[in-house]
Amino acid sequence: MLETPGAVLPLNYWPVMVYGLIAIAFGIVTITIGYFFRPSKPSQSKLSPYECGCPPVGDARERFSVKFYIIAMLFVLFDLETVFMFPWAIDFKALGAFGFYEMLVFIFILMVGYVYAWKKGALDWD
Amino acid sequence: MLLQTGFIYFATVIVVCALMVITRKNPVHSVLFMLPLFFHVAGIFIMLNAEFVAAVQVLVYAGAIMVLFLFVVMLLNIQKERVRPRVGLKWTFTAPLGLTLFGFLVAILVRSQYNGTQGSFTIEAVKQIGNSQAIGQVLYTDFLFPFEVASVILLVAMVGAIVLAKKRLD
């Protein structure tokens, strides 16, 4: 019989699925129960976004500054750098000195980008 | 049986979510439909016994890429984007392009040969040494060059993002 990779189900992951289902069910159940029991008397001021604050001005769906985008992009890239470090850290002893130096090269190349971002002022907010 | 049911469930949700992403008028809704999509892709990876890839899928895609997409959407003028129909936009140009790509994928699928030969990393072997350990053993030895190239690609992305975004600011 030809064995495909999925033929052996990782059944030790089923609690994760159960957990996800319980989380979704909890959200649905609590909101539904609340819907049946809460009094519903909507008014103009109650439905406004900030019920007890200043009257809202303009629209919440405004355009954001591009500064957020730079921060998010840098976050994603350094996040990926960390992802590469996880299997390396686990295999650190098996890989030996060679593994250490190849990761140094990897980090050095990304450090160039980090220094570039710093010098360009991409990390400054103003 | 369990395997087929699981795969059909994950695949259906992925396809439905993907269709929702490209047909929603509000870009924010499109991005939010990507979230269940990413989680179900992670589910398919789990079913393939690729635990590390599944974890990375959730961490990077559902965590980081999603945020990036939301930021990009918020850079747009949503009120203006909302009234523009998603399907039917330059249809005569995009449809042949998409169909050609689809044809390529089908051709690859049909021409590929599945003879069932296995490498040294079978499911049993991977389970023996551990999923992340197996990836580390191969990635940092046999695939050393692609690994270092990955850092250069990340550097290019970093510099590109800063150049594109900073030019607007200054």
C-alpha cells in the first residue's frame, strides 16, 4: 500500500481542535444567551460609539499614516528571522560550531538591514 | 475515513474563504476572511504531520502577515474602495491571465509522477527525531545556501519597504 504523508493522522493534536471548537461555541452561546435576556431599548445617544464621552467627529475609517506600515513590515521581517532561529536553537548542539557561524552570517546580513532602518530613521516616530 | 472528512472540511473552508476574500466589497472584510483561511491551511499542515510548518503558518501568517494586510488596507481610502466592484474590474484583461495560470497548475498536476518513493525522512523517522529537529538537521546542512539566501531576501524586503515608505514621508 502506498503511504501518503497524511495517512498517519497526528491524533495528539485533537485537543487543539476541541479547544478551538469550545472557544467558538463559547462566543456564540454567550452572545445568544445575552440576546434573549438583555433589555433592548436603543436610542440615538446609546448607539453612538462613545456613549459617555464627547460627540464623535468624522469617520473612524480614516486613512492611517504610512509610519504604521513601516513598523509592521519591520515586525514581520524580524518575526521571520526568529522563526529561522527556532529549529537552529533546538539543533544547536548537533550542528556544532559550523551551525553557530552560519547563523552569525544570517544575523549579520539582517543586521545590515537593521542598521539601515535605524540610520534612515524608520524607527523614529516623527 | 477520518482523514478524508478532515481534508474535505479544511479544503472547503479554505476555498470558500478565498472566494469571500476576492468578492467582498469592503477590503477590511476581505482581510478578515483571510484569518480563518490561514488557520485552516495550518490544519492541513497538521494533517500532513508538518507540525513546525503549521506553527509557523499560525505565527507568521495569522499573526504577522494579517496585521500587515490590515495596515495596508487602512492606508487606502476605504470609502472610495467600497463603491468599486471587486469582480468585473478590468475583467477582459485579468480573466485570460488567471485562466492561463490555472492551466499551468493543471498541467503541472497532470504531468507530475507519483511513484511513491520515499526519502530518508519518513513519518516514522520524523516522529523519532522530532519535527523541528528534523527541519533543523536538513535546513542548516543540506540547504545552507537557500537558508542564507533567505536572509538576503528579507534584507531586500526591509530596504524596499523603507525606501518606498520613507520617500512619501520626507
